[in-house]
Amino acid sequence: MSDKALINQLFQTIDDYTRNDQKKEGTPVVDFKTPDELQQLMDFTVKDEGISHIKFNELMQQYLQYSVRTGNKQFMNQLYGGFNLPAFIGEVLTILANTSMYTYEVAPVATMIEREMISLMNSYTGYSQGDGVFLTGGSNANLVAMFSARNRKIPASRFDGIDRSKHLTAFVSEHAHYSFENAANMLGIGAHNVIKIPVDGHGHMIPDELDRAINFSLQKGETPFFVGATCATTVLGAFDPLDELAEICSKHDIWLHADGAFGGSLVLSPETKHLFRGIEKTDSFGWNPHKLMNIPLVASVLLVKQKGTLHFNLTDINTDYIFHNNNDVEDLGKKSIQCGRRVDAVKLWFAWKYYGKKGYAKRMENLLNMARYAEEKVKDHSRLELLAPRQSLTVCFRYKPGYKTDLNDFNFRLREQLRKSGKSIVNVAWLDDTLTIRLIMANAETQKDDVDRFFENLLVCAGELENTLSRQIIAESV
Ligand SMILES: Cc1ncc(COP(=O)(O)O)c(C=O)c1O
């Protein structure tokens, strides 16, 4: 097989995969294999000699065969999913050109595109003097936000390191993403100095509790410097009240960051914009288009309210072997903690151009409608129990069999059985001591019949499991 034949094979594979594997009804979301089975099926070792094109082609097919089809509409397991054709094309072009975001010199078109994307995204946050940068994910956005807050509070820490006598403290809700603790760890602040603020029955950070915790920290002689609000918490999909938190932060001169890694894209629809009331008062906003905008991983942005913030973070941006200051447009590498950086803005730009602002608003509205529909399906079924009021795009529920049993154990097994059947994949999480099935609506092309199919698959599995377990109980009792 020649190089040309291999490329043709690749095109054929893409065509088959996108038309059949991902989209055709009944295609399993995963052809599940155990690690031992995979080891038997595929040769993972690298040998001294390279492989033939034919073998190479076989590996391409096997890779796709046994990987999870996250573009399949029965993939409801993670906060991302779907297959976005224009973004896919953008990704392919990005890889073909294989340029790097540090300078205009090496990435002229991509630089203009990233500038445009940052400016467009800031039009939704209301940061009129804003700036921003693409980075490697929402965790990284939380890190750079906390880094910016630390540097605003104690600029000398950039050069002298952390002054432990200042005892910096950060505040997030008890439902916030774990990356905040890692960020504090990396920045020399310490994970224990991220204080968890209680949430109300809907999973929203309680402003009075935040104010109390900040005052307590001040009384102890500490330096509160950062509040991380969340715009769609990972498990419940709850939105913290930015407006009220902003008032508290402004009173105490504390940086307010909004982590919109999951829910940030809902800012695109007038129907859901109210969830972000007060967003323009925050100091920074993290937003992952690779989640609800269905851009292939990774597409993630940190927006900051004040231009100059990102440059100020960096202690040496004049490295003359790379930045030659030889053009009119600023090199974007001077705003990033990375040197070589993937061109993630391009796939987002292609997708946004293709769907338009209105198209994306509609996609967000569809997500919300499908999450509402799934919630209604739970409420309408006597064996399903809604475990928390739906806040946005996640529906937390469990199955209750017709006999008394450990519901956590039953629902854990149910999810595993469904996942391994390859029919649908849905996640689980803990709400205190209760295990919840967590359906996540992230693929904006989901329709009602996809949701119906999901519940059919789940209920068939639940019925089978219920029968098997009840037979076991009877067998054990005789
Ligand atoms: C609220 C929230 N913040 C941050 C992250 C981390 O984002 P990433 O996976 O892009 O690092 C997630 C991931 O799911 C999240 O739900």
C-alpha cells in the first residue's frame, strides 16, 4: 500500500466512521473489551522494525473499533460529546498546517483568528477592556485565574516567591471542581487554604456563608485573595450567584473568577443568559468550547476583565530568540504560560462561522430542552426517582427496583451493566451518601428519540438486573 493509498484509506475510514459508526441507529457507543481482551486483540508494543501500511491500516481500524464513540448520541457520560463537522475540518486543517500560537510570524492567520475569538467571547462576558487566551482546559483556566489573582494581590510573589506570612486564602463552593485545590498547590498557596463554602439545596454557593468565611479569615490575620464561583457545577449543573458574590468580593478587594468550564457556553443564548447575572463584574471567566459547543478536545479559554493582566503574570516575555517584535500585531505567546501552543482557536472559529451566533444560541436552547425532557421522563416513571432538582443540563436520578435492596449498589451495577452492553453510557456520582445516575446533556444534536432510546436501554438493563438479583435472593434464602 502506498502513502496515497493509506491517505485514501484514511478518508474512507473517516467517511465510514462519521456516517455509520457514530450516527447509524443501533451502533454501540462502545464495543467494550477488558484490558486483557484488548491486549489479546491488538499489538501495543513498538518493535525495532516499523510496520507495513497494511498493518498500519489495521491498527487504524482497531483503534476506532474499540474506542468509545463519544460522537454517538447515546454517550451521555461526560460533559462533552458530539461530532461537529466544521470544527472537525478546522482541527484537520490545524494539524495539516501544524503551526504554533506563540508568534504572528509562524501563525499569522491563527493569530488573527484567536484575537477575533477572544473579542467575540468577551462580547458575551461584557468585559469591554478584556483580554484572554486559549489554554489546555478548564483546570488550567482555574490555575491561571488564581495565578492572576495572586499576582494582583502580591505582585512581588512573581519574583520573590510566596510570602508565607501573608497566608493567602481562596474560597470556592463545596461543589467546585477539584482543580482549584491543585491550582493552590501549584501556586505555593497550599490546597488546605482553599476554603469550601456551603451550598444551598440547589447547589448554589451561599453568599452569606462566603462573607462569613472571608471575615473569619481576615480576623485570623490571613489574606483572602480569590473567590472561584462556578457556572454549572460538575455534578448538579448549578450556577453560583455571580451578582451577589461580586458585591462581597468588591467589598473585600478579592478577585472573583467564574469557572464556566461546563456551563459557560450557555451564555450564548438569550434564554439562558440570566444564569450569568453579574458576569461583567467578575475579574475572569473560564469557558470550555470543547464541552457544550461540541468542539473536539481541547478548546478552552480564560477571559480576563483587564487587558494587561496576562502579560503581568509572566516574568520574562522578551526572549529574543523567539519574540522579534517585528510586526504590528502583538505575539500571543506573550500572554501564555505555554511556549509552543496548539492552535485551538481555528476549529472554534470554523464552527462559529458555520453555525453563526444564532445557530449556537439554538444549539444551547436545544440542550436545555432535551435536559428538561429527560427530567420529565424521570418524573413520569414510577421506578425512577429524581434525586435533585435539575439546575441546567444534568439530570440526577436512580432506579428503584420492586423489592428492598441497597439502592447505591443496585444503581452502580445498573450503570456498569448498561455501559458494558455498549448501548448507552451514562455517569454516576455521589450526592452525600447517595449514588446518583448522572445523565449529562452535552451533545447539542440530541433529539427526543435519542433520549427515549436512552431510557429504553436503561430500563431494559434495570429489568434484567432486577430479575437476576431477585433470583439470587430467592436462591440464597432456600
Ligand atoms: C466546573 C468544572 N471546572 C473545571 C473543569 C475542568 O475542565 P477540563 O477537563 O477542561 O480541565 C471541569 C471538568 O469537567 C468542570 O466541570
